Amino acid sequence: MSPGLASAGVRRLWPDPADDLDVDELVVADARPTPADRPWLLVNMITSLDGAITIDGRSGGLGRPADKALFHALRQVADVVMAGAGTVRAEGYGPARPSPSQRAARVARGLPEAPRIAVVTRSLDLDLTSTLFTAEGPRPLVLTCETAPADRRRATEEVADVVVAGDTSVDLRATMAALAAAGVERITCEGGPHLNADLLAADLVDEWACTLTPILVAGDEGRAAVGTVLSAPVSMRLDRLLEGDGLLLGRWVREGPTAALR
Ligand SMILES: NC(=O)c1ccc[n+]([C@@H]2O[C@H](COP(=O)([O-])OP(=O)(O)OC[C@H]3O[C@@H](n4cnc5c(N)ncnc54)[C@H](OP(=O)(O)O)[C@@H]3O)[C@@H](O)[C@H]2O)c1
């Protein structure tokens, strides 16, 4: 997805129908109160009408300009953009590169010019020669666990800030607490499905942005959260439904009161 994409015009279907709205303005205006002991965490995913999150192993074929505008807008409200290592490997992640106007807008809102990218991994099987780790800009974060191979951990520490929490998997609650203690207030998680399921199981998802693209994919492509089984379904409340380029862009927030605010 190209950085610095101009915001696409969208219309709001619910609540208060309105035409020709700016995605950046809508996203910036959304309430994201910081919970007491961790950052606000939003998940952003795109799916086909039949629930597929990829075409041929990547998400790019599902998107249109309105989705790309939302993707970039949701990055612009975050201190940290987080993704699972499977997504980083499949999508070839690099650093976040906001446009000059987005950088200026972030600074005006008290944020650093660009968000840091955080990768969740137990294997530390990451391409440390990729631009994610070599480009100018904020140092990436790698969130891992005790059983990660020691040699890879040493190599990763050369190019990233490594946070270790948990034994055989990343203890996501402890990691969120550590990030909060370091001043992180908002995280945009870009998946993928295994990380999403673990975040849901840890009761860490405050907001779910899901874009429905008018494509049917069939096959055995994955869906937005898989793996860890939840003890009970997580209830979310519809906050807003937009339409742009034929896509439906929904914002859901967690049902019930958010934990005490900082
Ligand atoms: N449509 C969309 O919006 C969208 C968004 C994101 C991704 N995707 C697609 O999803 C696919 C990737 O799926 P995926 O399930 O592999 O993605 P993923 O959830 O990003 O990656 C899974 C990997 O993340 C790490 N991980 C996740 N939870 C962990 C935990 N609690 N502790 C330690 N490590 C943890 C592990 O990395 P290690 O293997 O390194 O240990 C695990 O193998 C790609 O095809 C991508 O294109 C689609």
C-alpha cells in the first residue's frame, strides 16, 4: 500500500448518514480512551464477502482506495503498529512512512512523526536485512518470549528493541503493560489471524475495524481470527458503518464499560 495516500471520500451509512466525509478526520475524531494498565488496542482487518482474508496468500487483492485510506488513517492514530510475524513475513513489512502532512498532523497531536512497528514472534524468524530493520526512522520493536532462540535474539537486539515476556508464547497482557509503562497509549494491530485470536483470548481488543469487500473468494483462505479458542465469544458494539468504493467499513468497540482510564 502506498504511503501518504490522499484520503478517499466516504459516506456514513450509520449513525447520522452523511456524504463525502474524510476518513482521516473521522478516525482522528474517534474516542479511544486509554485503559488504566495498558494501551488502547484496535485491530484492523479486511475480508471478502465469504470471510476470506487473503487472495493467493496476501491481503492486497481485497483492497480498494477507501480501504487503503482507512489503513493509513488507522496507522496515524497509533504510537505503535503491531503485527504477527506471519503477517510481517507474508506482506513484506517495512517501516511506516507517513506523508509529510501526516507527520505534521501527528506531531500536532503530540505523537512522534511516525509510529513504531512491533512484531510479535516466538521463533524470531525475521529478515533482519529487510527495510523494516535497516531503514531510517523509529527503531522497531520485537515482542517475543523466553524460548526464542538465543542466537536470533542477540542478532535481533542489534537492530530492534526486544521485549521478552512469557515462556513459550508472548504473554500479551504483560507485554501491553510494559508498553504502557514505556508511554504507549494506542496500538493499531494489523493482524494476522493467529495474533488476533491470542489478543481476543487475552481480552485486549478494544476496537475492531473490519472492511467487507464485495468479492467472493471460496477456497480455503483463512479468516480474521483463528487458533486459540475463546472461553466465550467477545461481544462488540457497532459504532459506525461507512461505504466507500463499494466497500463497507465498520468500526466496532468492545461492549460494556472500558476499564478505568489513565
Ligand atoms: N486481510 C487482512 O486484513 C489481513 C491482515 C493481516 C494478515 N493477513 C494475512 O494473514 C496471513 C498470515 O496469517 P498468520 O496466522 O500467519 O498471521 P499472524 O497472526 O500475523 O502470524 C502468526 C505468527 O505470529 C506470531 N505470534 C502470534 N501470536 C503469538 C503469541 N501469542 N506469541 C508468540 N508469537 C505469536 C508467531 O510467529 P513465529 O512464527 O515467528 O513464531 C506466529 O506463527 C497472511 O497471508 C496475511 O496476508 C490478512
